[in-house]
Amino acid sequence: MNPLPADLPAAVKKAVSTHTGALDVPPVPWGELERRHRRTTLRRYGLGVISVLSVVGAVAAFGPGHDMLTKTAPPAGSPRYLQDHSLGRLANDPAWSAAMLRRAGRDAYVAPQRVLFADDIDGTRAALVRTRFGNESMDCWYSGPAGSVASAMKEEECDSPARVNRVLLGPTTADPRHATVLAVAASGARMTVWTNNDVGADGRIKSDVATGREVSPGVYAIHIAVPFPQVDLRLNELSGGDWRGPAYGTIPNPPRLTDAQWWARAAPGARGDANRTPPPGLAVQATYDRLGLRSDIPGARVLWVRRGSAATHSLLALRAPSGGWVLVATDSTPPVKAADGSTAYGSDIESVVTRPAGNPDQLAIAWWLTRPSPPGGPQPTTELGMVGPRNAVTARVTVAGTRAVTIPLQQGAGVADVPDAEHVIFLGRSGQALASTTVPEPWSWENGTLSHQI
Amino acid sequence: MTGPPDFRAFVDARWPALVRFAYALTADRGDAEDVVQQALERCWRRWRHVRVDGAEAYVRTTIARLVISRWRVRHVVETPLEGADRAGSAGPEETVVLHDALWRELADLPPRMRAVVMLRFVEDLSEAQTAALLGCSVGSVKSQASRGLARLRTRPELMSLADPLSHGGGGEQS
């Protein structure tokens, strides 16, 4: 029996059109868009403020509306619950809440509406305030030592109302060795955090993983030892919802990598263009931060550099604490002096792979130097960067699973325009295979992070 | 080559359509708005490179590729409220029930398979266009579309609701 007739695609189209057509689309969230754009621009170009980049970064905020069709009473901490209720002992103290709103009102750009959460958690007083930012809602965190008066609360991160409100609060005088990750989400969830990404000698990624506790219904907390490069947070809700993203806050940064420190590490021997100026230390530090890796591990190297008119492509080998390697392909724009005297430097991660411990000059990677453009975009660029063992003389590139092309290499490295490349084998002088690697999918989000590969 | 359209004007004009497009791909309103914002932010940075006649395709491509490469797309099963407004659902009750069931089953398809089904059968893109948009081969589109429809055909909830479909028109595209 054929259970469904042949017009299934038509039924799919009607079903989808019905649902998407009935969707009540909110106005363009210009405030949120501009905030994201500003943050990314800062991350890419703002070395004047790069010391805070590791805790600012990009945000994967989830908009409201996830629970709109649920019939049951919303669990504490969920967005629907927070529409009508507040969480925490202090949020239900009218005098303190009023004072907190007055405090939030001192920040001229937001109009405070209501305290969503406020309480003392392990020596820290935290408050989450719903505000208006133009025509949009914005939830802002404030913090202080436990027992702080509202007027002394310090503003932390602001974000659009999210399914998961979270913040990273710095160490307190009572506990200077730990930071606190706080989240407000639907009660009954499981909170997990990852810090200190690492790669073992076998090339496998590992991290410090810890589970938070629900300190009161809908409120989650966890302590993590400082310093750490980045915190990734995950909440699995009873409803099946699964949220994952970084936690941000204004915590003190670990020591930053200076140019002198980095260049001393990078060592000579990089392959590629003759003028092999390595990326500045701060840009490399930002790369470590984005990958959630400690930057104080010796052994990092610049394996290859290619200077272009618009960007410099670099391949970095960063040694992880447990001895494995993280190969990071980056492209970066030339440094420029900003009006305030700071140096601006843009850098993007194009690809990240991990490799087992060993001689970095024997590692192999292939990546798209500039990702192929979508239809309607700029001219597609399909240049493939290939860096393998230093004694490799050619690369055999498999294309679309059907044919192979051979590319000459210099010192085991090369660039070629090879659309649809899938696999690269590095060959020695007598044709023997020295190493091989797959080519990542273009435009794959996972290419640029370690956390997504854990 | 014509210059890029004003980014703000483009977003103001196309935001609802882009959110609906992303909603079809994600089956989750919150995720849809989030991924459109991500896509627009990325495109904003590169806007000066966008051709005026290619802006929408550029943004939609970015949305689709973000959707299929997201870390993990939440699959939310929506529970319609009793008596909820179904103004957009014309037709007999059985068809409404079928559409709701189809929507839920589509939401359960893996992200890449769901994207292929949506682009092929909802957006009416050709296999080549779908492949170009998702950055994969035509063969992959063929296989994902075929497997997606096959999965829908074998879902128990849809099998039990098969009758209303027998009155519909149209045929499967190859």
C-alpha cells in the first residue's frame, strides 16, 4: 500500500505556506541588529578594545515566542513565566526593586521596566532587569557583592529577551579565585559548562566540563576557576529544548599575548611568501580566545603565510595543553591606526582542525582561502590552501569524487584554484603518500570553532 | 554593475519574507528570527560587494547555509491551542489536521534534509539551484529530497491521515 498519494510535495508546500503565512512577524529588531553588527565590527577591527573581546564576542540570542503555543503553565524561568512573574528574593522586595530600577535608569540609553530576577547567589548579588531600548526590549544584568545596595550595582551584559538569560560574573573579594556563570531558564533544565578547551596527544578535543545547579526554580549557577579563555554554556530543558552558546561578562582577562611573546614563539621557518610577518600578538590572542584555548602553552608556530593585497592568510599551529595541535587558518587585514591612537586589526578564522602531537612541520591541512560566494554575491573564489609535510612535492586533489588533479608544492605548501575539491594527498619525491586530509565544506559554521566539534 | 541597495531599505522591505523563509527551514520561530539576524549581520559586513539584483539571493543563501550548519537545531513540537485561530488554514478540518501533522513531521527531519525538501518543493527551486544554494552536489540534493519524502511517507501519523491527500492536485517533481 502506498500510504500517501503522489502529490506529497504539493501537500508539503500547502502545509508550510499555511504555517509560515500565519506567522506574526515582529518588526525589524534594528537595535539588536546594530548591536550584533557593532560587536562583530569590534571583534574584527577593534584592537583598541580587544582586551574585552574574549568576553564580548558574538551572541546567538534566541528570540521570544518559543512557548507561545504551549497550553500548560510555564515553568519558572521560562520567557512566558517572566512575562508575569519575577524570580529571587529581592525581585519580590518592592523597595529594593524600585531602587534597582532607579539604578538601571541611570544608564541613559535604556528605560527600565521591571526586575525579572534578583537575589544573592554565593557571595554575589545579581539582578536581571527588563528594559526598553528604543522600540525593543532588552534584558540587562547587574551585579555586586552580596548585600549590595541597588545604587551600587554594576551593569554587566545586556541582551534581547532570550530563552536563556545568562551572564558571567567575575570573582568577588570573598572568592577571588572563581567566576560565576548564572542563567535564568525554564525550571528543571540541566546546565553544563565547558571551559579550557584542549587537544590530547591523540588529536581528540577535550574540555573542562562541569554541571551547574538549580539554586532556585529557574535559576542556575556554577563556579569556575579563573582564569579561563571562554565559557560555553549548554542548557537542556525538560521540554526537549537544547540551547548552547557562550556566556559573557566583564571579568578580568588573563594576561594578554604581546607581539614580542608571540613572535618569539612563532619562530622562523614559516613557509609561503618571503615577507612572512606573523600576525600581531593581540590578533593571535583573540584567536586563542575564540577557540577557548589557553595561550600560555609554548610551541605555537606560524606554518605558512601568504600576503595578498586585501588580506594576509596565515596558518597557525597552536599547541594545546595536552600536546595535541590546533591548526588554525586565518585571514587578516593590515593593521591601521584608529583616530583614538589604538591599532585596529581585523582577523577571521577560516578553518580549524585538530591533529595529534608530533612535529608541526609534518602536519597536513587543506582549506578554502576565501569561502566560495553564494549566488548573487561577489565572484566565487575557490582557492584552496594546502599545507602538508615540508618534504611533500606535489598534492593529489580529488575533485567531486570523480577525478584528481596534481598540484606542485613548494616546501610542502601551495595554493590552487580547485572548485569542488574534496580530499588532498601529499606526495613525496618518489610519489609516496606522506599525509592526507579532507577539505572542509565551504560555508560550514563548524569550521571556525573548536566548541562545535566537541 | 549596479551598486548595492541600501541595506536598511532592503531589510525593512524584506524582513517578514526572510523570517518566513527561515521559519520554513527551522520550524522554530525563535530560531528563525535568530538565524535571519545572524545572516543579515554577516551580509551587512559584506554589503558593498552585493549586486542589487542579487541581494535577496545572497541573504537567503546565507540563511540556508547557516541553518544547515548550525550546531544543533532544536526540534520543537508545537501544540496548537484548542480553538486557536486557524484563519490561514482554508479547507476542511481533515486538511488542517494533515497540514499540522506534516509541519510537525517536517520539523523532525534532519536540518539538511529538511532544507532540501523546503527549497525543492516549497520554494520550487530546481535541483541545480538547490545544490548551488546549499553548497552541495546535485546528487546530494536528489538523494536528500528523495529520502525526505520517503521518510514522510512512512511516518505513522501521516499514514493514518493519508486520505485527504488523495483529493489534492499536483504531482511530484523529479
